[in-house]
Amino acid sequence: MRRNSLLLLVAFVALGASAAGSAQAAVHEICVESAQGSPGGSAAVPLFLLDGSGVAAFQVDVRFDPSLLAFSGAQLGTDTVAAGGWALDAQVINAGIVRVIAYRLPPAGLGAGIRRVAQLTFNVVAQAAFQGVPLPLAACILGDATGASIPCATCVQPGAEAAVPRFARSLVDDGFAFIPARIVIEQGDWVLWEHHGSSRSHTTTSGTACIQDGIWRGVLNPGGRFCRQFFEPDGTRRAYFSEPDCAFGMTGEVEMTGDIQLDLSAPAQATLLSWSGGGGLYRLHRSAAPSFVGHGTVSFAPVGGAAGTTFTDAESPPAGQSFFYIVVNAF
């Protein structure tokens, strides 16, 4: 029966794709939170759509590290439960890959805005606690109530598509502030806004004096997030605000700098690092993986504090392994 339900969604989405697939211009993104847990415990990881409008079915493959996690089950998310009529199936289709499929019968689309559509549960089999481990997504399919395909994309994930330090984070909760409000990044870096509150909704909207300028707008409902990559020239400053709360002073700014140029040398006893460029305040990160997630990731202040431009690393990587380094703007 579970196998049949997997096949049902493929037919449900494909039937109307050629007739109506071009009618839906907007690309809907499906996202997943990163995993964290402790040995012997469990990790609950939500799946959500940044915009659920019109979505009546979805399929996505979730990749996980079997040395850290063992898939134990899945259930509908809060918004698919609230909508009623949704069914969900999730199966391990290959080592480290869970395919999640859900649909609503009779077909009817979800509402606009961020929608929590499913939650996956894993048993933690790792030997040590971990956090911030990405679960890359693939094979994304969305369908509407007529069976037509909706253009689908997976969210860019820190640690999966880009190194975690290249994502500057700003947190919001049920208060009236972005924390931090001012962010300094290199060109090509991302800013990731995350809502950790439980009641109020906010936005991150570009513009000054509480007036939108149309460059970006992200809705931050409780538990939601929004990210944007910045390619503006060195020295550009982008102001932003929360639409419901701008009158209370909930504003911020993103400042772009040029690239930070990192050089290193490796004499017999240490690795010597030096750098230039950027905004003048720095933080150094070292990892055993280019994604900069996992147990082998640590960060350091430069010699002399944040304004320093050198660091000496006396630790060597284990035999047969490498260390990865990245210097980012501090703020």
C-alpha cells in the first residue's frame, strides 16, 4: 500500500503538466531545516514551502548522513494538517535518501505564504552531539489542484550549496528587532534571516523610511526564514525593515565589501595565515570539510582581535585529511 501511494503522486502531478505547466510562472521553493541531535536521541526536521499558494501535492528527496542519522518516520506538517485531506508517505529509497510524497484528496491548493508541509524524524546514531548539519534536497516536484506541474526549486542550504560562514544570520523573534540589525558581508555572500519566535510575523523588506524599494521582500512567519545573495558593488549599503514593525524601529542594514584575500604558508610546525580586504573586522573559521559543518569546525579571533589580519594555527590535520580555512567579515 505504501508503494502504491508513492506511484499515485507521480500520476497526479504528471497528467496535466503539458496542458497547464506554463500557466504557473512563479517558482516555489521547498526547504528543510538543518539537523541537530545528541547520541541516542532523535532529530525532528521540518519541511516547508516558502510560498504554498496553490500547491496540492509535492515530492522531494531528502539526503542524510547514515553515520549520523537513521530515518525513523515522517508526518504531515502543521499547515497540511490544518488544511485537512492531506496524506503523506516517506520511504528510504537508497542509502541516505528519503523520498517524501504528499497530496491532498480531493485536490485543493494551500494558501499563500510559508507553509510547514511535513516533519521528518531521525534517530541519532552519531557518537557525539552535532548541530547545523544540512540535509540536501533533490527531485523536487509540485502539483496544483488540476494536476498541473508547478515550477519547483530547493532552497539554497548553508553547508550544502555554500560554506556556512558565507551565510550571515540575522535572527528575529516576537520582539521588534533584527539581531544583529547591521550586517557586513562580501560580494556573493548570503544573508539568512530566521524567525525563532512563536506569535508575531515580520518581514525583511528592502527600503528606507518604511518605504519599499522593490529589491527584495521576505515574509518571516514564526519558524520561517528567508535568504538573499548579494552581488552589489563594494561599499553598497542596503537598508531594510519589517513592514508591520517599522514604526517601532525594526530596521537594519546590509553593507557589501570587496573580497577578502587569504594567503597561507605551512612551515614545519604551524600554518601561517594572513589576509587583506573586506570590512576591516574579521573572523577566521577552520573545518575538516569544505561545507564548514560537523564536529571538526571551529572559529578563531585573529591575532590582536577582530581588527587583526593574521593567525597562526599550530594544529595539523589528521593523517590523510585536510583543513579548510575561510575568513569572513565580523560585525
